[in-house]
Amino acid sequence: MNKEEILSRLQIPVVAAPMFIISQTDLVKQCCKNGVLGTFPALNNRSTEGLEDWIIEIKEDLAQYEKETGQKAAPYGVNLIVHRTNPRLEADLEVIVRQQVPIIITSLGAVSDLVDKVHSYGGLVFHDVINTRHAQKAIEAGVDGLILVCAGAGGHAGTHNPIPFITEIRSMFDGIILLSGAMSSGQDVASAMQMGADLAYLGTRFINTDEAVASEDYKDMIIASGTSDIVYTAAISGVNGNYLRQSLEAAGITKELWHTKAKIDFGKLEAGSEAKAWKTIWGAGQGSATIHDKMPVGLLINRMKTEFKDALSRQAKLLERYV
């Protein structure tokens, strides 16, 4: 699968980002059926065997959808944490290669051996980066796409402004560029394309869908939150990320602790103790300030498609005035 094939299977240039706990099979399947690239973290299933079951379920469901409708579903992807504390990495990768998952999203490490294994069956690797040094390492590893995680993104995020960051990375990389950070609408997606991205990478907006595995309290807190309610801290996982202030305070993580740094250990996610904590410590991006509702993912994507087309039409009219 190459860049043009991926883009041709999408009805809007959007990837639903993989979110811990939240992104599971129902969300992925509905995204793909509505023309958005759906993804989920491998660690969202408690076992490697369960991960393979999920992948098979998604493949079979999308194949049935294509047979019944005569339409191509968007591709799906799986996120792998490439860090020495993830005890399942090799076993999960074996499943991914066996099942020939079309898109792999790697975080916290770009490894050429992993890229080679995914390329062996025609899959593509997108890698999260928050700065130029990380991007250069990923390019050297042979990745196909770079996810530029900019200021305001939910979960593990960077601090760069997207405009110079995209320009800088595009000057050294001709692969797929995905932009991540505080986007919630089709107009935001159009803005990302204007800045030079190939795909927009949205997470927080998809939390407030019926298919997301998130509590109603979590969704309501997103609706109630503004930009000042998003806290950037490494106190949760050891990696800087954005979280809802009210959920941190409810868990006893007060302002005095926001500047501390936890020990990185993704093995805890598999063990379950850390996963339990994440059910009440809620990640979200600054885009929460523009989220005011909850709805089925299909309805959300249809609205985003309309917003996207309207934004492009307005931008096209600028040519009449300025060119």
C-alpha cells in the first residue's frame, strides 16, 4: 500500500488516532466504514492472542462491509509502543506481520528492523515525533510517514508550533506527513492541508463518540473544558502529555506535582495496574475547547466532511480576490 492508495481509500484526509483504552474495535470499524483511517493501540487488548482476535474481527467485518456495499473501506492501523519496557513488542509484531496489518503506528522508538518486517508484506509505518531530532532518526529507520505531534495535542504531545515544524520536516522528508494537535472540525482538517500535511491526526474529537470506550463523565468533562483546563505534564507516564486538569486533581495529582516526572514503564499497562489508573486520569488536547457535543462516529465524520468541503470552497474564493 502506497501513499496514493491510502489517500484514495479515504473520504476525508483524517486518521482517528490510537488512544489508550478508548480506541477499540467498534470505533475502528465505524471510522473505516465512513472513510477515515481507524487505529487502536495493541496494548488495548490485554493479551497478544486477544490482539490477533481483534485484528481478525476488524478484517472480517470490513470485508463483509465491502461485499455488501460494493465500496472500499478505509485502511486500519495498529499502534505499537517501541520501548524496552513493553514486554509484548516482539509477540505483538509477529501477529501484525502474520495478519498483514496495513498501517503500523510506532511510538517512543523508530527501529529499522521493525520497519523492514512491516515492509516485507507491503505494510507502512508511521512514527510519532515531537522534534526534528526524532524525525531524523525515524527517517533513517526508513519509516513511510511522520506524525508531527504539536503543541496542544492530547496524550503524549510536543511543544512545537505546527507551521514551522511542517515546513522544516517537509524540507528533509518526502513521505507522508500527518499533523497532530488540537483539531476538532473539518475546517481544522482543511487548515492542516493548507499548512502542508497529507493527513490530519485527530484523537480528542473521537472520544466524544458513541463507539469510544470512555465514560460519560469523561465526555462531559471534555465538553466543559477550555484550553486552560489542559495540563502538560510528565507526572503520569514519564513522557510529557496533555491531560484534563479536573481528572488529575480528582486523582490527587495537584498543581504541586505537575512538574514531577514518573518512571517510564509500559509493562504496567499490560499488568493492569496502570491501566486501572488511566480509567480516571483522562488525556485530552486543547481541541476540547471546541467540542460541545457527543454523537455516533458516522454522524461526526459526515459533519466533518461537510465542514471540510465548505472550508475548501471559502479558501478557493480567496483566489478571486488576491490572485
